[in-house]
Amino acid sequence: MSFTGRVTSMKRVGVIAVVTAVVVTLFAPAARSAPSVRGFDGKTIKIAGMGLGSNFAAADIGTKARFKRANDTNELKGIKLEYTEFADDKGDPATATSEARRLVTQEGIFAIVPNFSATNPGPYLNQQHVPYVGFAFDNTYCSQKPTTALYGFGYNGCLVPADPKVMPDSYAQLYKYVSEKTGKKHPSMVLFSNDNQSGKNSSRFGASAAQGAGFKVVYAKGAVPMVTSDYSPYVQTWMTADGGNQPDEIHCLLAVQCLEIWNALKAAGFKGTFWTSLALDLFTKPLAGTVATGFYNTAPNPGLTQMQKDLDAVSQGKPPGTFFFAAYFAADMFIQGVKNAMKKVGAKNLTPEAVQQALAKQSWEIKGLIGPTKYPASTVVPTPSCNELLTSSGGTTWDIAVPYACSYERIPIDPKFKG
């Protein structure tokens, strides 16, 4: 072969090689690097919290505490949890939407934990496949029938469904306490919450559950503004709600506002039972003489000991609050969801969708401390309903009046309650 022929042949080989390389590049699998997933780089899951900053300041200590233990002990086998911030939605739907968009599109978060918003942009978070786990303050956590399609998960299940047919049996312990105290088969109850849609819903749904337990509900409204300095008009109404007489029990479905309301009721001469959700040692003295429902088991147990140890590691001396615990439970629920997803898809293939599906089908609990919360049944109402009843005598701790127990009973909604 002549030199010219050899050159021509070499050119042909070169062209074939280039074409082959192009074809291989175009059609070869592109799986040599980890897939790009919002909020997960193969080693770290990026997470933020969201809710009303003025009500839940520092509540995310609970999430930080649980994430710290997971990171310190390599609980997720090579994967770390990075908590970035608590976004303040200011209790406003428009702000909640803009903050959620910022967290997703600018911060690139994988999930929202804890979620303490009562104004979640549920359709947006579902559309963007953003799991959010927290205290289920709004109906974006809820559905008419059990479903695995939602991205919102409450450690205590759906609390304020939009239009439920049933409610859980959550007032049995309180009814027993008040009935025995008054000697009445149907003691009277006043029940109220904030004047937003979530408050109105929680009032009317709570009224049905309380009535099903045996109470005579004489007032059930979402009437109290989220910010007010004068509770006297409401107190006057509540004090005469039982046919001109005081009710046997007043039920405050609010947070720290219950403290001022209790003071106002005492000043007005209220003699009945006053209930709040503030079962915290911090409030035993200001809430002396009241009762509270505990959503976890405060009797000595290993889970309680571990939670306190975890909180002590990050709280920097701050006294624990209800929402510390709620954030801790939300974080634990999320971690269990990640673990279950890892078992199915592997650590390097985690996606928000895989974690959502794991959460949507799991039965979550911390043995001896809280739960179980069974999904997908808990998208309708908490399944089962678990709690204890606590009393404060003004000492340093709350006392257990009725021990922690769970019930699968469901109580039909009574349409006479309008909220």
C-alpha cells in the first residue's frame, strides 16, 4: 500500500472512531454520577422548618435535637441531616406560599420538618413533591378516605379535616375526670379556638368528639383573634353559656393565649375545670388548678429518658415546651420514613417521592413514649387516638390523672356544630 493509501485508510479509521465515540456518548447510560435530587446530594439531606414565628419561637430545638442524635450515631448509615432554618409564615396564607416557594426554589430543601403552619400551601407542596411533617394544624394533612397521595404527615395524624364524617375518641379521659368531679352524667362544656378557618374547624370537630364522649357542649366556636389584649367579652359569654350558668368545663384550643384567658376566668369567678394543651412544667404554677391532655406518655419510660437527653444536648438551658416535643416527634417520624425508604430504594437513590411513600404506609411510634400513628388511615383522623390526662396543683410537675391509652373508636360528626 502506498503512503497516500495508508493516510487515506487512517483517515477513514479516524472518522469511524469519532462517529463511534459520538454514538457511544449519545446512547450510553448516564448513571455514572448520582442523580440530581432537590435537597439531597448523596450524602446530606437539606431540611427547613416552617410556621408562625411568634407562637413557635425556638420550637425547632426538638427537630435539631433528634437530627443531632441521628447524625452523631450515623443512624442513617452515611447520610447526614442538615437543618437550615425555621421560616416564619406569619400565620398568613400568602406569606406561607411565598416562604414555601423560597424554601423549594431558592434554598432547595428536601422536606419541611417541623411544619407548624396553619396556612400550608398544600397543593403547591404536593405539586413540588415536598414532604412536610409536623403538628397537623390544617386540613392539608387530611383526606376523606385513606390515601397514600398526600405529602403532609402529622405525628398525631390528621387533626382538622376539612369535612370529616367521624372524629377520634379523644375526650374519654377528660369526660371521666369531669363527670366524676361534678357527679353529672353529661357535664356541660364550652369549647373555643381562634377565629381563622382552622380554629373554626377544630372547634366544631372537637365539639362532636366531646359530645360523643358524654359532654353536653353548650358553646363551640372559633372566635378568639390570634392577637388581642382584651378577653373580657369572650369570658362574659362563656361564663353564662350553660343556660345563664357557668359551664362545668371550659376547653381552650389555643396555645399561650390560654394563660391570659385562665387569669381572666379566675378573675371572673370561674369554678369549673379548665383545659389547655400546655402540659409543660414551665406552666404548672400559672396553670395551677387546670388540666391538660398529654399526647405522649409522661410516666417513666426509656423513650422519655432518651428524648430528654437529646433535648438537653441542644437546648442550652431553655425550658422544654410542648412544641419542642412536637418538633422532636416530627423529626423522629421523618427519620423513620427515610430509613424505610432506604430499605426499599437504597441510600444513594433517596428522593422526596421515596420518602413520601414510606411515610404514607408506615406505622410510626416511639415505643413506650408515643404512638402508634398508623398511615394511611391517619389521613382521615388520628388512628388510633392516644393520650393521657394531666392535672396541675401548682407544684413543679404535672400529675397523671388518667394514664396514657389509645382508642380506635370513631365518633360521627354532628352537623349542628358550625364552628
